[in-house]
Amino acid sequence: MSADREEILSRIDAKYQAINQNPDVHLEGLSWSNPITYWDYILPEALLGLQIQRTDQPDEMVFIMYHQINELLFKMILWEINQVSDAEKVEAAFFTEKLRRISRYFDMLSSSFSIMGDGMDRDQYMKFRNTLTPASGFQSEQYRLIEIASTELINLIDFRFRATIDRNTPYEHAYEHMYWQAAGKDHKTGNKNTLLVNFERKYKTSFLRKMEEYNTTNLWTKFKQLPDDVKSNEALIAAMRHYDYTVNVTWVMAHYHAAGKYLGNAAATGGSDWQKYMHPKYQRRIFFPELWSEEELKNWGEGV
């Protein structure tokens, strides 16, 4: 027996003995198991069976698959964020690498809007979109979790109400003033539209739990907890800024322009005033405000 094989068997013994399992039983099971295949591992049949159209318009399939791809990328982003959030000690190189990965995913999301912006027939879109009311991309749970996991809640509060909210504000109250509430709430009457009511019925409880969970582990708080010499790391700062701008300006505006091409001045399927809800110059979503100059903050979202 080769030394390499002996070393492998030794590791297997140690692995199963550590959990009070007989290594010989597991080796015996391995001798009878079938080799893995691509389709067993990736499960393409299951994945490709998740696209169900509501109309007979061919380009509705483009719309469905594009949004499903977005959700897969959102999952990848949360996977990377949580590795930083869950780490007891974060090194600059580790933090920077995770941010670079996340930014690459969002760079992909930003550039991919041409798939929808240039890849659907407008007449077809205007037909199948009416079957989607009151659903909306607004209702992506994962995108909201990315925001909550990236920064302190105050930076996600509707800009009009930030002066009345601080870290001691109850999570329920902060939730009611998140910037995206503007897409589903009449702030004169306080009434919520069906888009928001359905969204909250599905996710509000988990959002409140995650708001508390990420309160001290979001990316911005993690950064501020670093030693001064690490916080001044140029590569880390550049990665933080790139991520912030990519998510809150580049990606949002790619979405904004794609929506404008199809909707013009029409309301979104959820009924929101999507222009003011989405445009960064109105809501001023900024994950890491102290990493930007006064001039950059003043002109956030302008000229794009």
C-alpha cells in the first residue's frame, strides 16, 4: 500500500471515529455506491423544470429565467457576506477578497440587464406583464437581506425619516420606515398596497429577525470594528467603495433604464412610483457613507 493511500485511510478513520462511527461500515457502503454524475450533482432536470409561464408569449420565458438567474446570484452574494458576518476575526485580505467576489456578482448583474432591456419584444412584455399584477421584483427577499446584511439600518431608512431613528429604535419601527416602504405605502394615509401587504405576510417576521441578527455583524459594522491599520488598507477601502457604488448606483440604474424602456411613465406591476423609489438620488442608499467625500455624497446618483 502506498504512503498516500495509508494517509488517506488514516484520515477516514479519524473522521468517522470522531463521530463515533465505524469507518469500515462507511468504506463498505462506498464500495456499493454509484459514481457521481453531472446531472446528479447539478440537478439540471429540476432546475430546468422551474420555468412556468402564465401566457403564451415566448419572451415571458426570458423574463422568468432572467429573474431566476438573479435569485441564484443573490444567493451567491449572501453566501459570501455571511462568511464575513460569521467570522470572529476578520483579516483585511479575507474581507477584501469576499468583497471582490460580491462585486463581481453585482457587476455581472449590472451588465446582464441588456438581456432584458434588449432581449424582449415590448409588445409581448406589455401583454404578459398584466398577468403579473400585483407581483413585483420588489418582493425579492434575498435582495432585501443583502441590503440588511451590508450596512447599518439607518442607511436603509427612508431619507425623510432618518433624523427620527437611531440604534435604540425598536426594529418594528425601523422596519416601517425602510426606504422601500415608499414603493408600497401611501405616507399621507399610511395605507399599504397589496404588493406590500403580500410581501410582509410572507417575509416580515424573518426580516425582523435578520435585522436583529445583522445589527452587529453587517459588513459596515464589521469594517468599523477593525483595527485602525486594517481600516486604512487601501485595497479594502477600494473594494468597499466599489461594492457600495455597484449595488446602489450602477446596478440600480441599469434596472432603472431597462424598466424605463418598457414602462415609460407607467406604474410598475406592483403599482409603485418606480422612478422615485428606484433612483438613488431620491433615496440616497449608501452602505458605507464615511468612505465617501462630502462632494461624492452630495452628488450621489446624479448624472447616471
